[in-house]
Amino acid sequence: MQVKSSASNQEQLSFNQFRTEVLHDYKVAVISRECSMLGRREVLTGKAKFGIFGDGKEVPQLAMAKAFKKGDFRSGYYRDQTFMMAIGELSPQQFFAALYAHTDIEAEPMSAGRQMGGHFLTHSLDENGEFKNLTEQYNSTSDISPTAAQMPRLLGVAYASKLFRRLPELENPKFSNNGNEISWGTIGNASTSEGVFFETINAAGVLQVPMVMSVWDDNYGISVPAKFQTTKENISEILKGFQRDKNAKGYEIFTVKGWDYAQLIEVYSNASKIAREEHVPVLIHVQELTQPQGHSTSGSHERYKSPERLTWERQYDCNSQMRDWIIGFELTDSEGNSLKFVEDEEELIKIEKDAKKLVGKARREAWNAFITPIKNQKNALLLLLQNVANKSENNVFITKIKNDLNAVLEPTKKDLLSTARKTIVYLRNETFPEKKQLQNWILNFIAVEQPKFSSHLYSQTEKKVSNLKEVLPTYNKNPDVVDGRIVIKDNFDTIFSNRKDVFIFGEDAGSIGDVNQGLVGLQEKYGKLRVSDTGIREATIIGQGIGMALRGLRPIAEIQYLDYLLYALQILSDDLATLLYRTIGKQKAPLIIRTRGHRLEGIWHSGSPMGAIVNLLRGINILVPRNMTKAAGFYNTLLECDEPALVIENLNGYRLKEKLPNNLGEFKTPIGVVETVKEGTDITVVSYGSTLKIVQDVVNDLLQVDINIEIIDVQSLLPFDVNHDIVKSVQKTNRLIIIDEDVPGGASAYLLNEILEKQNAYEFLDSKPITLTAKEHRAAYGSDGDYFSKPNAEDIFETIYKIMHEVNPSKYKKLY
């Protein structure tokens, strides 16, 4: 076929330059496809665990890469390998290293084997955990597998550009060039069915941020066709209402065939210009794509695609179409000469052969780099096993174990360690130097290898929370006694006055100063961009904060009530909590989430899902201050740290009176440290939040019956009691009760495990440890509902009294 070049291409590039660029693009596409094909074989032969590849999406990703500039960010989909190769951030050898789960960050820079292949990132941080100059590099936020979960953070990355453009005082050449950076998103068409996709699309349209969203549409979601996924089977069609016009702001929407190289380049160039210059979000619906190998290595698409569909996919494969376009391209210069990319297909055949050789070589080198160190470790272990076999009475059994390992031609680290540990069992009753050498090998192997799979759940830099020490609040001689909300509000006022990079946003956070008046007047003082209202969209409130934090800002995302956190729990758990871990400390998002909870009344506002939160959000600091001074101190601490945190303020504390400190913004509540708020001798009572106040309310009643309790405020659930102060209390009292308004087996069970198992407090107990929790149901409505649903003063008194009755029944006679 004969295709004419557009005038704009002629003006921008000489034909030879254009030819060179097109052939280079084709080479990248072929290399990427060959990686996918060979990658599937590596999985099916057992060298790799699982594969999910970008075949069929190569050509549109080339076009996206051309419009992508340094300083831009990608928040994408696990099929974007061609894009990463096109911008120079993924080599074929790194592709295979990820497939093999190589734990060396130099060999596998995407996650050092912690994520399966197809999950990409660039390194935002240097070796000290400080931000690199993000405007001088291509940036990709770290991918995650949950479908559409990349969308909320995409919004935040784009929103940061808006802030950098609108607020000159934020100027920082490491983070932005006047907000010119685009946030590029990619997603599969089926995943647009997810709620967070629509939530993000709506939020980006409201905020008007520079975001370009590409939908790779191959008409299927695994085996389920588009007719079961999307109304009208067309995502751009149903989003037409978002299209901007002269009367209303909205999106620019493009549709383009995924196999049309020239048209794709034009569309992506236009989209980039609109988003970058006008700060208008853009949706690009890339249609008629294919998936030559099916969804993943778990199955075959021949099972669910018709013969007609498979024939169509072979014909409209984007690489095949680009190849035909290159062969058919011809134009005539001003002198009447015919200009072609290639005279015949031999040049393309050479490119394809060279690509196959290059990818094959990359695969071999990646495999050798992965397996050779393990083989060397295997040989060292075999020698040790032979030595202990020669000395052991169980020679026969150990020799068999050794021979079994020797027969494994491509061993894993698991094979080595499992073999060594099984051998030690046979040596349990023997003593000789060779046994000690094997024991040392095991301990050293674990010490070296375990961190490769477990490090960086939390920060390992100088700014980690454990390095921040307590700074006590100080007071005037006759301090003002104010509502707790005034303490938190005045502390935020000081923070905003001292730091231009701090932002707070959420439902009702702006104009009215949050529902509990902790921000009242601050929007008027600091502006609508720094103290902002949002829509009712918890998942993207969190994503907005994650994206901003990834770009060097210090956001505080407000979730109005604790149980509303459930709307955002997936993003918190799968994205924020794992970010530092899955990037081996190469990206960070020190987002602070502010919410409030405890003693809420009514089924829908009474949830206290602390056990769920503690277990799902490992990687995020979970803080439970008992009053507003403690909460303010946490914010002051966190803004000096580089870790994310959830601060759950005490809802009942906003109206309770507190002394107003005179060192606002400076005092710091330590993280991971408990506080003994009352010393006692008879029993250690552990609690937090508003329940702690109820415990304090029964102190005098217990003293009247000669029970002197020691009260410890947890303050921080993650991390928990790093100094092991609770076990010191139990050592003194020999008794323990944990009081919590979560359901049975929730946070109280977590605390019990921490105290008994990790701190070994069981050694000092003379009585059974007790947990006093809420009932299994949500709290019924009203004051009576609260009383009968959650621990009340009488429950606490009687439970503690019953423990003391068991200690001394003659002194503490039965109440019932």
C-alpha cells in the first residue's frame, strides 16, 4: 500500500532522519515482541514462575514514548514493556532478570525480584533516600497488579503539576519545571469497569490536571468480552459527557486504531500539547489492539476466542501492520525522486533476525547472572554436607540428602537452605567442628538472603521515625485552657506558616475547616490550594496524596471518619503500604492520612476496624493519640520523617479541654513509644483512644475497693512499644488486661500477641491475660446502643475486679 507522510512530519524531520526513527521504532517493537514470546517459553519450561506480557500493545506504546518527556511520570499497566524499552528504562536482559526474580537491584532494577515481570519503575531516590532531580529523568511510578489501582496515584502525580504551576513559592528545580510535567496513565479496557477508574476520571476532570490516560483496548478482560464489561462496548463512547466544550471544562477525548503508527504519533503529540500547555486531562482510547499470547501464561486464549477473532488478530497485529506500512511507504520529493523506507523486506528481515539474536543473548546472560551465584553456593554447601556425612553416624541419610541436592541442575535458594536445615536434624545429637561449620553456613545464609526478601517495609534512612525523639510541649505559667480542636488547629496554623510544601485536603476540610473545626479559618488564610475541599471520593483522596508525595510534596489527606477508610483500604494496602518495600527504597510517598474515630454512635459511623487496619497496612505507621496535643505532636514528628502514617484522632477529644502549648509546631510525640499515664501496682491496663479516658474514669472507683491499676496508653499501634515498656509494667503487676473498642480478635488480639509473644510477658503473669472488647456487631444507635455495644465503665470495673477476685477471693468477693 502507498501512504503519504503528513506535512508536519516533513517540516520537522528530513526524510533520512524520519526513516532512521521509524526503523528504530520497529526494531524496539520487534525486540519487545521477541521478549514476550521467549518469556512465555521460559515460564512454560519452569525457569520463571509466571508471565504476563505486553505483546500486541507495542506500536501505541512507541507513540506514547515519543510524546513522553523528562520530568513526566507514568502510572501504568503491567503490559507497558515496549514503552519502558522505548524511553531507555528497560533492557531485554533486565526484562528476563525480572522474570527470574533476580534479587540483585543492579540486575533487576524494577523491584529486585519482589514483583513479577511487567511491573516497572524508575529510581526516584539516591542511595541516601533523598530525591534525585526528577526533572532530568524519565519517571515511572512503581506498578502494582490490582486492576485500576494505578489510577488514584495517577491523579495525585498530575495534581502536583497543577500546584507547582499555580504556586510560585513551591518552585524547586528537582521536582518541577513550572508544572509542565504530564502524568501518563495506561490501563486495559476491561479494568475501566473498576470503580476507581471512574472515580479518578471524574476527579481529574473536576481538578483539571495535566493527565493523559491511555486505554489499551483488545476487546477482552481475560476471557470476558467487552460486551460484558462496558456499556455500548466502548469506553470513549460512554465518556463523551466528559468532553470539554466552549461552555464547560472537561476532557479532550481521542480515539485511534492501535495498529496505525502514523496516526498514533499524531494523536499522542496533540494530547501531549493539550495536557502540557493547557492543563486539561486527555483520554486516548486505543482501539483494535490484540493479545497474541492471551492474557498470561496461565492459559490459552484459543479457549475463548472464535476462529474468526483469531484470524482478525493475526491480520491486525500492530507489529505486522507497522511492517506492512514500512514496506508500502513511498513519497516523491520536490525533484520527483521516489523516497522509501526500504527497497524490499530484506532490511526488515535483518532487523527481525538481529532482534531475535539480541533477545536470545539477553536471556542467556540474565539466566547465567541469576543462576551462577546459586550454583556456587550449592557447590560450597555440597562440600560441607560431604564433610558432615563423613563424621556423622547418620552418614547414609545425609549422603542421600546431599545426592538429591547434587542432582538438581538449576537449584533455587530454597533448595539449598531447605537441604541444609534438614541435615541439621540428623546432627542434633552429635558434636564435631564440621557440624558447627554447617550451622554457621545456615545462619549466615539466612542473614544474607532474608533481607533480600524482607527489607524496606519501613524507611532505612536517617529520616525514619525511630530516629525522631520526643520533644515535650511547654506551657506558659498560666496557660490558656481551650477545646482540643483549638490545639490541633493552632498547630496546623504554625505548620502551614513554616512550611510551603504542606497541603491538606479532604471532604469538608476547606471552607468550613473540617467537620470538627480542626482547620477552621486556615483556607481563608492559606488559600484554596493548600487547604482544599474534595468530592466524596476516598480512594482518590488517598491517591491524590500518594502522587503528590511521590513528587516531593508533603500532603495530609483527610478521611472524614475512620470507617470511611474502608473505601480507600485497597489503595492504602496495595499501593501506599507496599511502595517502599516493592521498590527496595527507590521510591517513597510519606503521605500522612488524617482521620478520626472511637466511640462513634450508630451502625454506619461506629466501625472501629483497627484489627483489619493493623493487619492490612503493614508498611504504614498507625497512630492513635488520646488527645489533640498528642495528635499535634504526631503531625510535627511525621513532617520530619519520610514514612507514611495514619493518624486516628480521638473524636471525643475535640471538645475536651486541654492546655494550649506555647511551642506549637515544635513539640513532638514519639512514634512506637507507649506512655504510662498512671502508675499502679495491681494490674497493667493497656488501651488507647477514647476508651483510655473511660479507663481513667474508673480509677477512683477501683481505688475505693483497694485496686490500684497501672494505665498505659499505646499511642502507636505500628510500630508498637519499641522499648518494651509494657512488659516492664507486667513484671511489676503480674497481671494484664487490654481494653479496646474493636471487635473480639481485632486490635486487642494483635496487642496481646505483641506483649505475650514478642515481649515474652507471659513469663511474669500470675493471672490469665484478658481482652475486653466491643461486641461482635457494630454499635447500635444512640447512647444506649453505645453502652451495650462497647466497653463501658462498669464493664471495665467489673472485669478488673473479677481478675482480682481470682487472685484473692476472700478480699474481693464475687459481685454476682
